[in-house]
Amino acid sequence: MSDMTVIGLGAMGTALTEAFLDKGHAVTVWNRSPAKAHALAAKGAVVAASVEDAVRSSPLIVVCLLVYDTVHEALAPAREALSGRTLVNLTNGTPEQARAMSQWAVTHGANYVDGGIMAVPPMIGRQHALILYSGSRQGFDTHSEQLDALGTSKYLGEDAGLAPLYDISLLAGMYGLFGGVLQALALTGSAGIPAGEFMPLLMSWLQAMQGGLPKWAEQIDAGDHTSNVVSNLGMQAEAYVNLIDASKASGISTELMLPMQSLMKRGVAAGKANADLTSLVELLQPPKQ
Ligand code: FVH
């Protein structure tokens, strides 16, 4: 018997396996393309001949595949073997996919824990790799010590959909930031300014703006977007036009910038010109009943 099985040996599954091995655990692995297991076998992992053998080898099954459809496809031949084990699925997906997978796993007698990895493979095994978990409390508590080998574990609650909800929300913040950074570098780059020269300014500007985010949270939780406003939406919507015009004048695509402008315009049209930018969150959400 191994301590855990890792199913999926892509960039992330390989990093997860290495972190378990580094902590001295006995690990069984399985991957669709067997060649990816060779290097791990040399480090001490046991390579299972089939996905069913892999599941039968351990009480803890960690899955990290490309998408949820892949997980269903890969685990189908091993479903009878899942009974009495804990299935931890670290594949990226939606809250709905996680809840459906949880139901499927519970039907087959497994404890189901969904997970969101807030780290890239080289970070795995270190404290700053945050791994979000939700789903079976019993399954998580039984294996939390082993899972701590992967990074800092954070359990969010019994609803399996919570980990992917936090995961995609954190990714939404990241992609918003990355989109803005790409636009900034396209603008400065078109004027011949090297990215390396502009980046320190951009980083300190973003850090300064980040300081205002706790106030955003307070305003959004209170539903009050009009007290102590220092940069109202009406003013920001006017200034934003310059960002679009300057991009166009330099031949730079505005495709990343236009959706925000459209939301700002909608906010102004809805009478929020004197409110803070935080008021736009209500326009993104479905109307309150
Ligand atoms: N790598 C990263 O930076 C991010 C960090 C945050 C979390 N993500 C998510 O982790 C999942 C796996 O990502 P990955 O980086 O390991 O991805 P790949 O290196 O492309 O490996 C994909 C594995 O999935 C297997 N696979 C694909 N299709 C099938 C299938 N039909 N049946 C069985 N297995 C399948 C693939 O097998 P193979 O191609 O080697 O045979 C790999 O094991 C993912 O959800 C990220 O969003 C990573």
C-alpha cells in the first residue's frame, strides 16, 4: 500500500508527486502516457499498470488532469475501487462541475474533496503555494497532514463548489491585472520605451492602488458606494476615453479595454456618476429579487 496515489503527471501532477516524495511518502502514480512516469519511478514512485490498480493502491487519491471531462473519462474504469477512499481533485473547473463530481464520487462511496491550486509547478512544496480545499470535512481532516506537503492548505467548507469559486475569482483578479499590464506595455513599447524601464513604475503604481482595496471590500459589503468618494465614476469614465483614444492613435488594439469602458458608461447611464467605481460590481451581478 502507498500513502497516496497521484493520477495525472502533467507539469502540475509531476510537481505534486515530487513534493510528496520529498516528504518521504510512498506514492503510486498513473498517467495516460506512461513515459511521463519514468523520471518519477527513478525517484521512488511506484508506477501502476492501470488506473484501477492506481486507485486500489492508496487511501488518498489525488487527481490533477487537464479538465473535468478528462477526470470523468480517466476515473470511469476505477469507479468501483473508489469506495472507502478519499478523492482529492485538483483539476481546474467550475463550482458546478465540482458539485457534480462530488455527487458522482459519493455515489461510489468515496469522500470527495475539491481543490484549487493557487501556484505554478515550481512553487509546489513551498509555503507560498496556496492550495484551496472544499468538500468532505472528514476526507480533508483525515489527510490534511499529507496534503500539507504540497503547500499551505486552506479548507473553505463542505460545499465542494467553494474551492473552484475562490480559485476562479482569484484568477479573475489576476487576468484583470495581467490584461492591464499588457495594455500598458503595448502603449509604452510603441513609443520605444523598454518594458524593463517602465516596469518599476508600473509595479509601484499598482502596489499603491492595491492599498485602496480593503476600502473597496468595506463599501461593497455595506452596499454604500457614495460616502467619502475621492475619484468618482463620472470623472473616471471621462478620463478612460483618453486611454482608448491614445491606444487607437498608436495603432494599439483596444479589445482589452473596451469592456471596462462599456461597463463605466452603463454605470453613468444608471445614475452612478457621483458614486465610487465599486458601484459597478452591482451591474455585473444579476438583478436583486
Ligand atoms: N501548470 C500550471 O501553471 C497550473 C497551475 C494551477 C493549476 N493548473 C491546473 O492543473 C491541471 C493540470 O495542469 P498541468 O499543468 O499539469 O497540465 P498538463 O501539463 O497539460 O497535463 C495535463 C494532464 O492531463 C492528462 N490528460 C489530458 N487529457 C487526458 C485524457 N483524455 N485522459 C487522461 N488524461 C488526460 C495529461 O495526460 P498525458 O497527455 O500526459 O497523457 C496530463 O497528465 C489543469 O486543470 C490546470 O488548469 C495548472
